[in-house]
Amino acid sequence: MSSDVVFWLALAAKLVLTAGIVVSASFVTERAGPLIGALVVTLPVTVWPAYVFLALDHDKIFIADSAVGGLGMNAVSAVFMLVYIVLAQRRGIAASLFAALAAWLALAMAARFVPWTITRSILANLVVYPACIVATRRFCDVIMPPKRREWYDLPLRTLLVCALVGTVLVISNVVGPMATGFVAVFPISTTSTMLILHPRIGGPASAAVIANGLFGLAGVGAGLAALRLSVMPLGLLPSLGLALLVPVSWNLMIWLVHKRRSHLIIRTRLLRRLP
């Protein structure tokens, strides 16, 4: 398959998948709360297709190198989310998102000079994600404000996501293997979610979704680690399967833990009311 065909297929798939997931997650968030919306938006709908289409045009070594770069940049995404979460408590979407993107870009530029290995990438994620999760834990639980939907909500959200994803993908077509991994894990879904939710439900509520999303994005990192560690011994198809299975299973586990915790809280409250 020619590189041009692969690129346009990847572009179309990413536009459809990302727009579908992000727009759906924005509606789910308004109805089910920040955690469920975050788990939907952090499904690997942009990262996984990126590596699938890379695998159509490159060998295992290229995929392994890209996965290492992507895993390193996944840690940078956590800092991007942290900056937004903190600023969104008091600032508008422009200031919060601009500062978060500036932090991502600065760290991404610095990361290009780091000789990334799988060990360094894993360690970066193991250090950064727990630190960011602890720092933002108090912002996770927010009651979603009720909002009336307008007729233009769905098409406007879809166009916004498609425009952002298309811009990032066109830029990514001119970079090489390690940088491809960087661009593949650019937080497109998270950025789109910020742009959609912040003006609609406010900074603190939007930040709550992003704060819960740190748990899901940690699972994406685990999926990239699985891809890198399995692609050489197992081959492309099994490793790509693991890259999808690991983050999906991770998000499902988080949901089950949250559901069990909610049931225990309700049960405890009911028992306290008994004479």
C-alpha cells in the first residue's frame, strides 16, 4: 500500500473515530459525570489507529522505536493535563488551554534531545502519572451543571474535533520515526474535550473530566509499553492487539472499581440510617 493511501486512510479513520468518541464523551459527561466521560475520552481512539496505519507501511523496528517515543511523550501529556486542570479552576478556556499547550510544546521540544529507551520511558510514566494524579485528586469530584442542548451542538462539536485532528495529522505527515511517536500521542482527544466542555459547563467541571482522564491516559501508556515489549518477539498483529487490549481493560477495571466503591458508599449510608 502506498504511503499516500495509508496517510489518507489514517486521516479519515482518525477523524471519524476521534470525533465520534470525543463528541459522545462530551454528552456522556453531562449525563453520567466526569469519571465515566473521562474513561470514554481516554480510550485509545487516536493512538491505536496511528500505530495500525504505521504498521501497514513500516517494519517492526520502526514501530518499536515509535512506541518508545510515544511512551515518553505520554508522560508529557500528563503535565499538559495538570497545567490545564490547575488553571481552569479560575481562568477561561483561552488562557488555560494556551498555557497547557505551551507547556506540552516546550517539554516535547526538550524530549527530542532525550535518548529515549523503553526503560526511561516507562520510568517517566511511573513517576509523572502518580504525581499528577495526587496533585489533582481534589479536582476530580464535581457536580455537572445542567445544560440545555441546542440543535447545533452535535454538528459544531464534530466540526471542531475534525478541524483539530486534521491539522495535527497533516503536520505529522512531515516528521520521521521517533517524532512520529511524539505526534501519535499528542492529546488530541483531551484537547478537543477541553474546547467543547470548558465553554459549556465551566472550567472546574471541565477540569474534573481531565483530572479523571489521567487515570485513563496512564492505561494508554501501559498499552504503548506492551506494544514495544511484544512487537519484536510476537510480531505486529499480536502486539497491536495488546496495545488495544491493555488500555481498554485498564479503563474497564477503573470503572468496575468506581462502581463497587459507589455501591459501598451507598450501602454504608443506608446502614447508618437504620435504627
